Amino acid sequence: MTTSSSSLYIGLMSGTSLDGVDGVLADFADGAIRTLESAFVPFPAALRTELMGLQANGPNEIEREAIAANGLAHAYAQCAGMLATRAPGPVAAVAVHGQTVRHRPERGFTRQTNNPSLLAELTGIDVIADFRSRDIAAGGQGAPVPAFHAAAFGKPGTTRVVVNIGGIGNISMLHADGRVTGYDTGPGNVLLDGWIGRHQGKEYDASGARAASGKVDAALLAYLLQEPYFHQPAPKSTGRDLFHMDWLDARLAGFAGVVAADVQATLTALTAQTIARAILDEQVRIDAVYVCGGGAHNGTLLRMLGAALGGQVLVESTAELGIAPNHVEALAFAWLGYRFNLRQPGNMPAVTGATGPRVLGALYPA
């Protein structure tokens, strides 16, 4: 049995990179944000393939998604179990994002595949899930993490930008006066991973070495930057619904002469440029940029981002602020679970466009 009076929470995140489950055990005693333990469970190859397939329309989707959700629940339970055994006391709840397979806020819905009932059954711990739907129901984009960025990384009198580079890139601009703005900037690693997977059979471009071996094709980059999403006003959000390999292939049709390494370099520049433009469009003095997600380990990408920002802004990992870049999102959902149990809002209407603050999540008791 668990108790909601406990300050211990497990946060689980599986993102658009589709590599597996990141988990943290967090302690929020006295309002602090502390990471006690972390764990990672890779997805079995068959589950990863099925989750990738569910990103696009296909036959028998309802049954396939339900079966994949069961597989996810077992992966989540494995990760949560590893963390629960290390907990110094009872865990109040497992807070889990689920795996996004559709994100269409313009049509009033988002879909994070999950089976939280099974997860509660497997772990014997309360589960809090579905952190995006309430904000969308209130007219927002369903982005639940910026409020955590503000709580964990904000500093009065200092303007910081937190950049999450997972499959999709997004920014949270933490203004010196306490305001928070931000949105999804476009592709993060999704095209980089897809391209190197196709040409070298690798899951990702380690340290950006493949991109560093090529040259940015200016004409191709300019063409990619014409994507209408990049020019839409905020609030906005995106995902694999838009940015996928078919999107890229359609745009490469007129650039057959660009070699694979140069495409890798150009896609890395696309991620860097779209993030930098989003930051610069705010037209405020930036004290520092802190990067989390898998992209924080891509040295070539970080160098391109720094250059795109004019070489005048400090670009570092969130590790410099005490939270490892691969733990930020899992910790965010642990914090959102904590907020849910306090019945405190977890969204930021100024970022998402929702009509007001909302408590995010739904409870599945153990």
C-alpha cells in the first residue's frame, strides 16, 4: 500500500525518440525538488517498432495500440520497480506521461498511449497519468513541462532559456520578471535519428560526429526552413504527426546531389537554427541557455546552436543547474504528480494558450 502523504514520487517519461523509459525517484519534502535515484529501461525492439508504426495511420490501429499500451505498462512497471526498491519510504504515486502517438490540439485532442490501470496493478502504487488532455480541453496546446522548468530552473532577475531537445525541440523562456513563454520549435532529434538510422544503422548520431564530418548545404537548409510551422505564431506545438521521414524525403526530392553526411549536417543545423530563431524572436537579453534531453549530448548541435545565437550566449547542459539532462522530463512528471495530489495547477496558460490554470492528470488508485 502507498500513502499520498509521502513526499516521494516516481516520474516516468518515454518521449518522441522512442528509445525507452527514463525514470526518477524524487523527493518534494518542504517544497524542494530533489532527485534521489534514476533508472532507464530500453524498449524491446518489437515494442519500439510497433510504437513507431503507430505514429502514422495504419490498419487495425485500435487493437495494435491497446496491445502496445500493455507492453508499455510492463516497461514502465519494470522501471518503477527498480526505483521503488531504492526508495527510503513509501512512494505516493507513479506519475507517467505515456507515449505520444497523436498530438492534434488544433482538433481538440492528444493521445498518449498507456495502460495506467495495468501499471497500478503491476506496481501496487497509485498511478497518475494523462497530463496533457485537461489543458487541451481548456483550449491550450497541452504542454505540461514549462511550469516545471520555471519551478526548477527559474531565477529572479535572470533571463534563462531551457531548451529540451528530444525527438522534438522546445523552449521555455524564463524571464527575469517571472514571466514564462515558450513553445515547440520543430524537429529536435527526430530527423537526425531517422537519417543516420537509414544510412548507418545507428540509433543516433553520437556526439554529432556524423554531422561534423559533413557540410551544411545552404540551399537545402533554406528550403527546409520554409516549412510553414516555423513561421506560425505561438502558442503552438508539434510532433511526429508533422516531422517524420516522409516529410524529409518529400523535401529532399530536389536535392539528390547532396551526400548523406551533408544532409546530416544540414538537419543538425535545422534543429539549431529553429531553436535559435525562437529564442532570438523574443528580443530580450538572454543570460544563459540550458539544454536538456538527448540533444544535450550532441556537441555538434550545441556548437551550431551557440553560433546561431551569435556566439554571445552561454549554452550549457542543465547539469550545470544540478539536474542531469536525461532526468529533466521524468522529474517534471514526478513534480506534476506531486502537484496533482496537492490539487495545484500544472499548466501555464501564458505558454499553452489555455483559458486558465488547471490541475493536470488523472488518478488510477493502486
